[in-house]
Amino acid sequence: MKHLKMLGLATVAVTILIAFAARDTASAAVSLCSTTTTPCTSEVPTGTTFDFSLKSGTTLKMVTTDGKTTLKTCTSSTIKGALTSATPPTGPISELTWGGCNHQTKTTMLGKLQIDAIAGTDNGTVTADEVIEFTTDTVLFGSCSYGAITGTDLGTLVAGSPATFIVNAVVKKTVGSESACPETAQWTAEYVLTAPAGTTIDIEP
């Protein structure tokens, strides 16, 4: 009986330690930094506007998730928004534009972005913090609307000078689409940060 009691106490102790470790991990702060030093010595202040443009010479693509059909391509695009919260870094999109596209595209819901750190790196994951939606007039399927719902993984913010936003997101068909439109599509693009330059991500203890 004594051995069982000690085993029970040990199990409780391990459970408590795991709970504390999980709490500490979850509470780790994420900071957007304007330098590559660790720990962060210069956080990007709230109110800062970020302006990303499609990397010169690259093409934005949206294809069916089976990779068989291209829904659209664009030769220019911008994502712009201001940092409104520092922990975690979040902010609404003020501009999401599409240019040089083979099919007309317009943004119908700007949404909001959130950045979370990738452990062991200076990079971060970018997720939709509010719904982002856009409509493309395709030849094969008619007018197709797609959205990234809250929590959708949009891609990776890669630290550097300039930082880059690698979009690789699966978006879902939304209300208003023609019935023939594929249920899901994959949006890929590489955006370069034009302002402010040299932004990276650190995890602060």
C-alpha cells in the first residue's frame, strides 16, 4: 500500500510539472523586432504599418488543391496593414491588391493577420485572425469566391533584411461562388517587405 501511495504522489508531481511547463511555453511572448539580435533589443512599436509586395520576377498563383487546374496567376500584389497588438503581433489588413492577373480578382473581406513564432528560428507562422475573402472571375468555373477563415495557416514570415512572407494557404469556397467552382484552392506567392525594412521575429522569455 505504501508503494502504491508513493507511486500516486509521484504521478501527481509529474502532472504538476507538465502543467507548469505547458503554461510557461504557452505564455512565451512573441515580439516583432527591427534587429536580428537575441534577445530582442528593438521591438517594432504598435501603429507601425507593414507593406509587402509580390517579389519582382515571381508570379502569384491560385490552383486547385489537386494541382490540376490553375484558377489564376498575377504578376503583382500587395498586402498592407498596421500592427495594433504586440503580443501576439496582430493587425488588420488595410490593402490586399491583385495586379497583372489573367482573371479579374477583387478583395471582398480584408480580414486580419496574426504572427506566432516558430521555435528555434527567427521566423514566424502567419494565420488569419479574421476572415480574408476574394473573388476571381474564372473562365472554366465562372465567378469563384474563396476565403481564409479565422485560424487558417497562411504561410511563413521569414526573418531578414528585407523580411519575406511566403504564402502557401489552402482557401475554401464561400457563399456566392458558382456551383462548379472547386471546393478548395491553394494560394501561393512570395511577398517582400518594403516597409519597415529588416524586421525579424524573436521569442522573449
